[in-house]
Amino acid sequence: MRAALQPSYILHSRPYRDSSMLLEVLTAEQGRISLVARGARRRARGGSAGALLQPFIPLLLGFSGRTDLKNLTATEVAGRPLMLRGERMFSGLYLNELLVRLLHRYDPHPQLFAAYASTLDALAATGEIDDILRRFEFALLAELGYGFDLDLDGHSGEAVLPQSWYHYHPDYGLVARGPVADPARPAFKGADLLAIAADDFSGDARTTAKRLLRLVLAIQLGDAPLRSRDLFRAHNRRALAEAGEQQQ
């Protein structure tokens, strides 16, 4: 198999052997693929080839090979690198980890690829980070077949009522809470769900969306924690410690 240059983003990279790199890549036409970039870490005049093989850079990649691990054959920059810093950088890494964990190899999702590119652009701008992430998470779940209605009870088919409360059920989606509240099951207010359905994440709806999507994604991700969340927490702890030292 030989693929011509196609739009791609690096999701994850790690060293391989003496001078190569193993890449997890999101492509527009092939979906998630694994590549080996041979000699990418070898120093050369003008810098190493691996300098371009970084997250958040729109690329055109060519590759070939008969196994699941393809060989990178060509690299071109397809747009300006997105400068994500601080929380926005960790948010981008979070998106990448979700895609690596949840996408099957060689399962194309062109609409999801477009949503990912738009989400990175939004993170590089000044929008509310939580809202940007929630919109992508909903798009990801829908693309993978795990989407659910926010304005309908998935069991009864009745409209979600603003004053009612709802649980999430993996088979049905949102279902009305019974007359006796179960404190062990997270509940979500109908008014917040209707606001989210209307793409309104203001007020309590923002917190509700985060709680709901964390619950839904945890079912799909399994028990292994997200590395990007751990990195972000460690970053915040260091920032707080440094701020405390400056105040002393």
C-alpha cells in the first residue's frame, strides 16, 4: 500500500531504535494510523526531520507498507503551527489522547478530522476552553456511535422537562430519575440538558456538561487513567507552588 500526501496531524510520538520515531497519526482519509519515521531524530543540516513531526501542526504525510505499521515517506507542512500554551496545550494533548484511545486504526472519520482541526483552531484563539472541549467530546461520541439525545428521554421517548432530573444509561442515554433518588447515580437537571442541547454552556450547564461527558467517556475509556489529565494536574501543582514561593 502506498498513500500519497494527505492531510494529517501527529497525535503522539516516541523514540524508536537509534534515530527513528514511532508516530500515532490522525489522517483525513485513512483515520488513525501508526507510522515509523526512520532517521527522524538524526541530526542534519537545517535541523532534524522530526522537528515537523509534532502535535498541532497541519501536515501532508505520505506513507507506504504492507503491515499495520507503515513507513513515513514524505512530509510537508500544510498550514501554520498552532501555538498552544499552558492550559490550552494540555487541552490539545487531552484531545489527542482521546483519539488514540478511542479510534480504531484505519477507520476513516473525515467529519471528525474536520472537527478536530476546527477545535485546535478554537483552542489557539480566545474561546472558553471548557466549551470548546465539550463540543468536541459530543462530536467524538456521535461519530463513534455513542451519541445520545439531550432533549429526549432515551427510554420513554418523552421530551426532557426543565424541572426534572435524569440519569445516564449506557443503553438508552438520558432517562428520567425515579421517584426515589439514588445518591450513588449522578443526576442531571433537565434545564441544564436543554441548554446544552441548544449549544448554551453558560451558568450551571457548563458544569453539568463536564460531569455528564466525563461519566460517558469513562465508560468507553475503561479503567486506565488519562495521562494528559495527570500532566495537567502536575502542571497546576507546580504553578501554585511557584506562585507561593514568589509571594514569600
